[in-house]
Amino acid sequence: MNRNGLENMMSVDWEDWYQTESFRRLYPVHTWGNLAGRLPETTPRVLDALSAGECKATFFVVGYNAKRYPHLLKDIVRKGHEVGLHGYDHTSVFKQDSKTFSKELIYCRKMIEDITGKEVTGFRAPNWSITPAVFWALDILKEQGIRYVSGMDQQLFLRYEFCLNPELIQFPRNSLKAGPLVVPFGGGFFLRAYPYPLTKLLVERVNRQKQRVLCYIHPWELDENTPCKGMTQFWRIVTTFNLKKMKKNITRFLNDFNFVPIGDVIKSV
Ligand SMILES: [Zn+2]
């Protein structure tokens, strides 16, 4: 392995194929129990890929999945990974009111802590959905004992940094500004869509400035057979583009860079 010295952060949004935004309309939450979940198949693939790269990650857990697959959640923790929260049913925060958000947060945190025996201190907003209209969510997260949040794109974070709750540590999604364009990188669709050397170049550039990169992947991205029937053309492209290359890209990524769970970075601050 030929790794750069700075530690970047690796995360997994632990969600199943039917919980993505692309299937929101076709499969509302009340239908989920009738759908064949693929997490029992895809979770071990993620764990194996991380083990092969000698990498520990933060798994942001959709509460519904903790309830449906507590044994898989225990496997994740047994392998030494950190767990954080990712909503109960992957609803974007800007679609929720403060009461529902708070109720689900308390419920999921207790459930996940009871299953894993580990304290949960991190939260990732589904679909990076913390916008100025729902900055109240940050205060609720702090009140409920959450220490760090991964909730918005970096450019939005930089614009509003001054008015966010200073007691919460923020880990926004990486992006670079290129003229009028915001270019996200290092995770999900972008890790699949960009040629790997471009991802490598961008991460090296950020690391040279002594900044860490936050990577994120999804279990369904290691599943070439992930269902896409019924999706709009747009979502079909976003969801399935270069799925065949994802395993290879992750392997190279883990080989080229050092990654740790987000919680480890907080401990070292
Ligand atoms: Zn998600």
C-alpha cells in the first residue's frame, strides 16, 4: 500500500435500495415491509471491502434498518466500525417539522444504542438536507447530545458557518468551487462517475492543504443488480451509473489513502 499520511474520513450511509430518493414515490414507507431488502447481501460486501482496505468507517444508520436487521447492525459494530444516525426512514430534514425530527432522533438513538451497546454521537442528514430553513435541527441535535453533524454541502456550510451552532462539529460534503460550478467529489455518485485518477487528484489537492476529505458510500453501490425498475430516467442514471466500477474504485481509494471513522477525528481534535 502506498498511502498519504493524513487521515481522511470514511462513512457508509446504511440504507437499502428502496430507501433512496429515487424510489420515494413508488415505495412509500408503509410498503417497505413487503419489499425484499438487500442489506443482508450488501452489508457483508461493504464490510469485506473495508476489511480488505484495513479501514474502519462510520456507518450512518437508517433507524428502520436497525429495527429490521439488528443482527447486521451488531455485525457492523463487532467489526470495529462506528455508528451514527441517518434518520428513521431517510426523510430529508427540510421536509420535517421540528417535533417529528426530535421524536425520531430520540427514538432512533435509543434503539441503536440499545442494540449496539455503543454511544451514538454523530448524525448525517439524509440527502444532505440541512438548509437554512431548518437550522433549528442543529439546535435539537445539540440538545439531544449529538456532537457532530454531516448535513450539508461544503459551499453552503462556508456561507453560513458564522450562524451555525458553534458547539456542534460540522463535517460537510466535500466540494470545490470551479467558477460558477460547485463540484462535489469523493463519495457516492461522484466516486463512481469520475475517472478514479480525477478523484485521487482532488483528494491529494485537499490533503496537501492539510485538510481531510470525507468519503461516503452506500451498500447498494456494491450491488450490480440493485433494483431500478420504475425509476425516472434521471434517477436511473444517478443510481446505476458505473455501478460496475464502484468496487474497483473503492479498493483503489482505500489502497491509496488513509481513512478513519469520523469519531476518531473528533477525539484527536
Ligand atoms: Zn442517505
